[in-house]
Amino acid sequence: MAATTITTDDLREFRMELLDDLKELLSNQSSTISKRWLKSPEVRKLLGISPGTLQNLRINGTLPYTKVGGVLYYDYEEIMTVMKENRIHNKF
């Protein structure tokens, strides 16, 4: 089995590539979260819920929404507020 020598320059190059990849991932993530108004498919993806569950959250008043024409919009901050308010802390 042959041994491979890793130099300091190799590590420096790897570090720079890794930092570039992380910056790209973070910029992509922040651009999706910076949207204030989300449509139903985006909310379902964010929360990992089905269309029926989202409808139930609207009907029972858990999740506020705005309807413009035939499109439903949800405020990202209000979704996060609902999630925080309904957090359950188990105490053992």
C-alpha cells in the first residue's frame, strides 16, 4: 500500500474550498429565510406537514394567513411565533 503525503499547502487549499462551500450554503439558506411572505407549498415544506394539516391549522385559527385573490400567504415571523408559543418543555 502506497502512502500519500499531505502538505501544508494541500491543507490550506482544502480549507479554502471548504470555507467557500460553507459560505455558499449559508447564503442560499439566508435568502430563503429572508422572505417575509410564504405561500402554502413553502410553509408545508418548512414545517414538514401535509396540505390537510395546513388547512386544519388555518381553520382552527392556529396559523394566521392572508388571502390575496386565490393565493394564501403566511408571515414567516408569525409562523415562528406560533412555533415558539406552542413549544412543550418536558420536565422529568
